[in-house]
Amino acid sequence: MEKFVDASLRGLDRGLRDAANLLVAFGARRDQVAAERAETFRQVRDKVTEFAEQQIEEAGRQRSDHQINLPELDLLGTKDSD
């Protein structure tokens, strides 16, 4: 998942850079565009990171739940049945 998140954030950064260059080409102030681009990237990165961490935690919980809740099987027939 980490590689996917990193690749997605790199793509976002490229897109924001292209959009910023376009805004500057049409007369926007470079310093203002750069600040807004950086803030937008930080906000999205934080949300993506938070979501990825939640998904990893949930997967860990589900894996633990499955391990805990597995019924005890008597495949060899060694236990007395009631």
C-alpha cells in the first residue's frame, strides 16, 4: 500500500505543479500560487496518510479477529464429543 500511496502523491504533486505553472502563465503571482500548491499538497497528503493508516489498522484487527475467533477443530478425532 505504501508504494501506491507514494506513487499517488507523486502524481498529485506533478498535477499541482502543472496547474501552478498554468496559473502563473495567465498572470497569477508565483509566490501565492506556490504557497497554495504547497498547502493543498500537505492537506491531501495528510488525508491520504490518515486513510492508509486506518486501512492498515483495520486489516490488522480483522486478521486478529479471525485468528481469535477460529473454532477449535478436532481434525484427528482425539477429543471426546459430548
